[in-house]
Amino acid sequence: MTAPLVASSLRKFSLLALALGIAAAATLLIAPPAEAKRMTCLQKYHGCQTRCLRSGELASNGWYNCLNRTCNPQFDNCSGTR
């Protein structure tokens, strides 16, 4: 008696999962591609600094090493015009 009930529930679950998968795929195919936000060099540098500060290495000066290792070489020639 429980085998038909389990089979019926499994069949319903499979159909639901298939329907949700088709809906998700259709949504992704219909959606237009997102356009990247234009950022100035100084904005990128600030973002890099923020990521270094959020790295959680405040006590060991890891944030300072991150700035010198990552942000400063990448954005060393930023000016206010870019």
C-alpha cells in the first residue's frame, strides 16, 4: 500500500522539479545581459582598499600588506581625471 503512495509522490516531485528547472532556464534565456558599471580608476582603488580592510587581518597588519601587494601596484598611477 505504501509503494504506490511513494511512487506517486516521487512522480509529483519529479514533475515539480522539472517544471521549476524549465522555468529557471527560460528566465535565464530571456533576461538581457547585464552591463558592467563604468568605474574610474580611483573608484577601483577604493574598492580594492575596502576589500583589503575587510579581509579580517587588521591585528596582524595584513590589510597593510594587502594594500602594498595588491592595490598599490595595480592603481599606482590613478589620477582624478580617469
